Amino acid sequence: MDSVVDARGLSCPQPVLMTMDEIKRVDKGEISILVDTDTSKENVSRAAESRGWIVKDVQPDGIGYRVTISKD
Amino acid sequence: MATLKNFFANRWGIVGVGAFIGVLAALLQKLGNPGNMGICVACFERDIAGAIGLHRAGVVQYMRPEIIGFVLGSLIAAYIFKEFRPRLGSAPIVRFVLGAFAMIGALVFLGCPWRALLRLAGGDGNAILGLAGLIFGIWIGTLFLKNGYNLGRTEKTYTSAGWLLPLTMLGFLVLMLIFPYVKGEAKNGILFYSLKGPGSMHAALLISLGVGLAIGFLAQRSRFCTMGAFRDLILFKQAHLFTGLLALVVFAFITNLVVGQFHPGFAKQPVAHTMHIWNFGGMVLAGLAFALAGGCPGRQLFLAGEGDGDAAVFVLGMIVGAGFSHNFGLASSPKGVGPYGIAAVIIGLLVCLFIGFTMRKK
């Protein structure tokens, strides 16, 4: 079961904080993060990579993006 | 893939933008802007408040084209790269109040974070106290962030709503073209000008506007933010934005050395005072307000340019705050803090703590 973080409409650093919390909670697997600005997309991707996660996919989703990160 | 799409969001992009700002800011000083104030978002918004008569401090009245350029440059970049996203509704009144107190704090120190860095690069030792205060204020902000402080979500809105602040800036520019500075005149039409003091020192309009547009464009691409630089370092141990800030200081320093603008010391620095506690205290207030609002004053201008209506409200809060600062004797001068500056810093800190403690989602 994938976990989803909905950070749409939140400005930085909230999307990154929420992603970090989720990373701590699930430890590994796959997380989808919904964001609505390019800045948040970049920040979330950078933060995930700095924690050893891989940015698997970035898809347009509504007015924003769905960033999928994973770790085995 | 994401890095290919936006070169400026990677390490060398942010370093390049920081260096670009550092060099141009130092050169703007050479071309006429006040000492160690090639660019100062707080000071320049304060000058704009003076130009439209929100305060009548005669020495700080000028419609600064750099600020206009920041917003419009960001707007252009946001449109070219399809990042213009009109949005608003995340506690605008709170952002207005934070903007006003951020300005009050910055004017007790005499500078925004950008100017604190430029003052350091010009040899002004008082900037060390200001930067220490800024970092301390941001650190308090990160404690609130860790404990669930959150101003809530924005909503998508009308494109025209996102245009309101850029249009206001465009209107300011038109006013400046209709009522330009006339040598020796303190007023032309409805705009006020300074005959002496920092407000009388400026580079040529087209140069200031051009530099503003270029920086606005690049800063929108790179997300350059001085508050975010310290916040991310403290909160996530992430140095991405911080490298841009370092580049700004280093390149402004080198440029100052080359053009003979580096004068190390504490006393008699341009547009600065030596009351260490209040250089520190003013920036604690500013740093905390920036952290609670999610961006330094420059970043708020760039966000407003890409359609963020809440950032636009923060900007208006800062401009109105400048009016309060000078009308109420809160702003410092080279002689020291204003008669009510210390009281204003304390009240501002209490207001920020009130906001930080009560606006939490768990």
C-alpha cells in the first residue's frame, strides 16, 4: 500500500517537512507526494535524494505534480 | 530529468545567481546607490513608501526601480517557464502583520538580509551582529516549524489576482516616468524625492531597472532565498540555498576590493549604527518574521511575481510597516536607534511569538 503526502497549497518548508516525517515513518518502500509548485517539486526531490531515496517518477497531476520516491 | 529542466535549481545554478547578485549589487553602489546598499529590499521598499508619501522622512524617498524589476523579472521568468500559478488564501492578515514587523525589525538594524550580507562584504563589522540576530530569529522560527506551525493552504485563484502586485509595480514605474526626478526638486507631481541622504543616491533609472529585471528573472529560476538558506541548514542540514548566499558575499567582497569599496571597521560605516544589542535584536525580529512567513523580503517579491497573492500581502505589509517605522520614530539612523525603536522590537517579538504559538496544526 503506497503512502501519499498531500502538500498541495503549502509553501516551503512544509512539503519537505511532511515528506521527511513520512520518510521517517515508513523507512522504506514508496511514497507519493502531491505538490502544486515547481519549487516544492524540486525541494521535495532534493530532500528525498539527500536521505538516500530515489526520485522514481514526476508526473503532472491537476495543477501541480505527483512526485514518487522510493527506497528498497 | 528535473535538473535538466531547470539548470538554475542545481548547485551551480544557485551559486551562479548568488555571485551575479553580489557583483551587480556592489557595482550598483559604484553607479550611485548608497554605501553597502547596492541592493536592500527593506531599505528600497522603505524608499518607495517615502516616494508615495506613506512616511515623510525626507532623506529616504525614492521610487526604487530595482524593486519594480524584481517583481516584473520574476513574472517574466514564471511565464516563460510556465510556472505562473495564481494562488492565495494562506492567512493573508497574518502575512501582512509579519511583513510590517519584519520591516520594523530590519529598519532598527538598517537593512534586510541581503544588505546585511553586502554590509559584511563591504567591511561593516556591525553586520556580524545583524547576521547573528537574523540566524537566531530564524532558529526560533524553525522551532515553531518543528512543532507544527503552519499558516494553512493556498487556493488556486484568478490569473488577474496574481497580476495585482506586478500591475501595482508597473503602475509605480509609469508614475516614475510621468513624474521623474528633477534635479533640486523634492517633489514632482505626486512623487516625493530626496535631495540628500540615501534616498538621493541612486544609479540611473534604466540601469537600476535592468539589474532588477535580471535578478528577478534569475532569482525566480533559482529560488534564491537568504532566510531559506539558514532555515534549511538548521532544519534539514541542507546547504543548497546557503551556497548561493555564500557566493553573494564572496563575489560582493571581491568586487568591493576591485573597485575600492572595502572599508573594514565598526564606526562610521555608511547608513549604519554601532548599537550592537539592537543591531542584533532588530534582526532577531526580522529573521523570526521572515521564517514564520516562509521567505526573506527578496523571495517574497519573487513569489509575488509568480502569482503568490500571500507573498504580495507580505510585501504590502512591509511597505506599510516602513510608514509606521518612520512616522513613529521606530527606524534607526546613523546616530542610533529611534526613540521608540526598542519598544517596537519587543512588541514585534511578542506578536511573532503569539503567532508562532497559536497557529499550529497537529
